[in-house]
Amino acid sequence: MKLAVVIPTLGRKAVASRLLSHLESQSRLPDHVFVTAPDEGHVEQETSHSYPISMVFGGRGLCAQRNRALSQSIGGFDIITFFDDDFVPSDDYIKNVVDEFELHNEYSVLMGDVLYDGAHDKACSFEEAIRILQHAASSPPPFHDPVDHLGAYGCNMSIRTSAIGAVRFDEKLALYGWQEDIDFTAQLRRHGRVVRLSSLRGVHLGIRSGRVSGVRFGYSQMVNPVYLARKGTMPVGFAADLIFRNLAANLAKSLFPEPHIDRRGRLKGNLIGARHLIAGRIEPEYVLELK
């Protein structure tokens, strides 16, 4: 099977370059890597790699960037693996993805076990990620495979391209997207299972640069789940729980926020989003109007 890796990036050229170098250590190299960015200013000058690489340039927005890369890759590959530019996969990650898809025709989407997620905790360095992966290599897996999910976690997800068809990332989920991964992969469950596997290991650094403001993110926390519930790609109960948990966390922690999270900005965005929802405005793209 032929596998392409897609890496969206924005304002983190050194981070993306480090990942490209790290992919050289894969026991099974990708057949092609597509780096998708707004323009050349977001990527390092090209250097030679052991695998083919293409730069895909266009407008901003995670969903738009992924869709541009899909348009170039979907016809020529059996598997498309999406990595965030700050995701560090284990050296056998790609080999294991290919092996699993070859062995299990019932799988449409695979995601790995994120051993540490800096997006939900303090960001970690590339060196720390390598140490975590090395330690995990000698440890038993934390759960029994496979674990079925509603949708995949976008920092690392692999898609059987035959399941994609006309499905694309929803560009109404502007900028950082938020829940765009659930929306996209939940639609692929009609063709097969969406599962998490312990054989696919990685670390999400959680680099803060390149992310949207706290206000914008807080707005998306309120509006995006309602939009996706109405669209039918997210269960209503799941969406309600997501909104409640985020609003409660931002409210409770706004007095003494963590240094790495803009809780007050998120709470402000939550309140703007709540006001729009009460008024019947379910417009995830309104996030572009916020600062």
C-alpha cells in the first residue's frame, strides 16, 4: 500500500522542519510527504530527504490547508496520514499503520496512542518527546486494541483513501478548526471502523505559537459543537457535554489561570458564542471577526 503524509503548518517553520527530519528515522518511509502552508514564509528552505516532498501553498485555515493537500494526494495513495507539525511519531508508526490497514479491511480510520499531549498540558520539547517514546518502547501497551471512537484525533490520524470519496474538511470551521477532525472522520464510519491502536505511539508537543487567540478559541468551543450537532456529525449529547465541560473549566479557572492557557480570553469567547447561540446565530466562521 502507498502512504502519503500530510503536515499542515502555520508560523512554525522550525517545528515543521524538525518533524520532516524526524520522519527520516521511520522504519518504513512514507511514499510522499505534503507540507501545506499559507505561503513560502511558513516553511524552511527545502533540503533533501529520503522521501519525496511537495509544498502546497494557499490561504490560511487548517481545514482549507488539509483540503488542498487532499486534492493533490487522494488519487495516488492508498493511505493518507495527517500529522500536526508538532506531533512526534514513534519510529515504527508508519510501518504499523500500513500493516494494520493491510490486515484489517474493516478499518477506515486509525489514530494512535498519544503518550503525552502538550495541547492539554504544559508543552514539551522535542527532546522530551523522544525520551517519552524511548521509555514507552520498553513498556507494555496501556490498553487492548482496538478501541472504537466516534472520530479521530487530528494530531495523528490515518485514513484509507477509498473511504473518503467526496468528504472534505468543513471550511466553515475556520482558522484552527476545532472538532474538524471529528466532523471529517465521523463521516467515514459508514465505510468502516474508526479505531485507536496502542501500536501507533506518539507525543503531541502542544507548541503554542501559531494557534488562535483565547477569545477565538473560546467562541469555537461554544459554536462548533452546536454546528456539528445540527449537521449530524456529532451526537447531541457529546456536543452538550463538550460545551459544558469547557465552559465550566474556563469559568472555574479564570480567577487563577494556568500560565499556558488564556482562560479569561476563552471565557470571553464562550460568552460571545453563547449570546450568538441564544440569538439563533450558529456561524462558526464568525470567529474570523474576532481578535
